[in-house]
Amino acid sequence: MRACLSLLEAIGHVYFQGAPATGAAILCCMFLASPAMGLGCVLGGASALLAARMLGGAPAAHGLYACNAVLTGAGLAALYRCTPALLAWIVAGGIATTLATHLFRRCGKLPALTAPFVLWMLLADAAGLA
């Protein structure tokens, strides 16, 4: 149950709202607009939450760690055809953006904002996922 609430909080953080209810509303809208985008959002967020847990981050910060992964999953699913390779990119992106956010927080206390998301999307485009 806590994992589901953390995921919804992470989705809510995209709109600077850490409330699970906000995340649930956003996720519902994503699934209505594009089931693939909703799936990408959940897959990216879930992989980020698992990575954040393995990094030993404070549970309250997990939503912040997963925010970029949620954006990455939704963004990749919105732009590219859903294939097993894309799903692997979403999981890898969830982990990579979490690691980048963790490094931003530890090294110099810089705010990561959406830099990890932007960098992963550029890498996906350079890799030619289309």
C-alpha cells in the first residue's frame, strides 16, 4: 500500500503537488489520453522508487527521486511505439534519473529539477528509438 501511495505522490510531484490524490487524478488522465503513456508513467515511477529504496534515500524523498522517472516513462511512451525495447528504456531511464537525482542531492546540494529527464530523453533520441 505504501508503495502505491509513494508512486502517486511521485506523479503528483510533476505538478508540484505531493498529494496521492493529485497523482491519482493525473494518472487517470494519462490512461484516458493514452494507455501506453499511463503504463510508461507507472513503469518509470515504479523502477525509480525501487532504485531509491536501494539507494537508502529517505522515504519522504522517494517522490522527488521518482518525479523525473515518471516524466521519462510518460514522455518515452508518448513519443515512441511501445515495444519490449522501449519498456527496457523506460526502466533504465527510471533507474538512471533516480541515480542522477541522488547525485545532485548529495554533491553540492544542487536541485536536479528536470535535468535528469531532459538528459535521458536526449539520449533516447540520440540512440534512435524511433
